[in-house]
Amino acid sequence: MTETFSDWLRQRSEPEWTEVITHPFTQALFDGLVPIDSMRSYLVQDYQFVDDFLALLGSGVAKADRYASRLAIAGSIRVVTSEENTYFQRAFDAFGVGESDRVSPELDEATKAFRELMQDTNARGSYAEVLTVLTVAEWSYLEWAMRAPSALPENFVHAEWITLHNSPDFRAWVRWLRGELDRVGAELDERDRARCLRLFQQATRCELDFFNAHWR
Ligand SMILES: Cc1ncc(C[n+]2csc(CCO)c2C)c(N)n1
């Protein structure tokens, strides 16, 4: 078989997958044309998303079947809690986002749905299922960001949101994540593969709804 498990999952998540990675929000981001209010609310909601994402990475560390995998996931936790966190703080400072919107904003339906999916997977999911949800979130972001032109928008809030997601380090992390999902997926029986597919499709739908919530 030449088709990998991650390719198999993605192909069965069309057309939503392609709608995510070519979303008009991302095109407007490249052109520096996302209105300030949309970018602000998107990042306020995304910061809440990142909280559960971080918990899910912790679940991956706990559930991994070998030390090398725990180390790789722990390395990504370091990025989310350092570079990525300072980006949010600087963007919030630039937009004048107050404390309550940083810590406990009212959540959009799309944010709630995504958080529930991550929390359920954290509480009940196998290692393969945790990897599935992590892979959708990271791979889809890499794929839209790889479509960016070399000339970046002027505003750092827009420009860094692109470069965070297409840097060589981020590419290497996504490559590792897919390879890990392929490795673990190869051992699964048909029923467990089908469970991963359902989750992959659900997470892709959540990504699409998340962009849509901030786009007109
Ligand atoms: C809705 C939504 N989906 C995916 C990501 C991507 N993402 C989530 S946490 C993180 C840092 C991990 O290295 C990245 C890139 C996002 N930000 N928002």
C-alpha cells in the first residue's frame, strides 16, 4: 500500500478539507485585508482553543507508547507555551484586549464545539485518536499557511500568524505528527480506523466552522 493512513483520512474528509485550507479568511489574511474586529475576535476565540489544544498535547504525552514520542510531543508543548503564547500577548496588547476577554471571553458556538471535541478526545480517546485530532489542527494550518505569497502583510499580527504556521520547525512538527499517526494507524483494526476517520472528519468540520464564524 502506498497511500498512508493520514492521506487516507484526508481524502475522505473532502470537500471540507480543501475548503479549510483555501478559506477566504486566509486569503484576506495574506492580503492584509482581515478587518481588525474580525482578527481580534478570531484570536480571542483561538486563544481559548489553544488552551484545550495544550491539554490534548498533554494527553498525547501520557498516552504515547514510547519515550521518543513523548519527547517529540513535549517539544511542541514548549513552542505553544513560549513563542506562540508571546504572540497572543503581543497581539492582544496591540488590539487593546482587556483581561476578561483574554481569560474568559464569551465563547462562540464554533469554539465550544471544537473545545468539546478536544475535551472528549482527551478524556476518552486512544493515542491514535488524540493524534488524529492534533493532526487535523496542525496539518490544516500548515497547508493554508504554505499557500501564502512571499510578500507578507505589514501588520505583525497578520504576518506572524502566517509565519508561525509555515516555519521550517512547524513543517517538521507536522511531518512528525503525520508519520506518527501513520505508524500507529498501521496497527489498528478496521473498527478503530473508522473511529479515527469519524474524528478526522469532525475536526475538519470544526476547523471550517471556526473560520466561517469569523468571516462575515
Ligand atoms: C482553530 C485552530 N486550528 C488549528 C490551529 C493550529 N494550532 C493550534 S495550537 C498551535 C500551536 C502548536 O504548535 C497551532 C499551530 C489554531 N491555532 N487554531
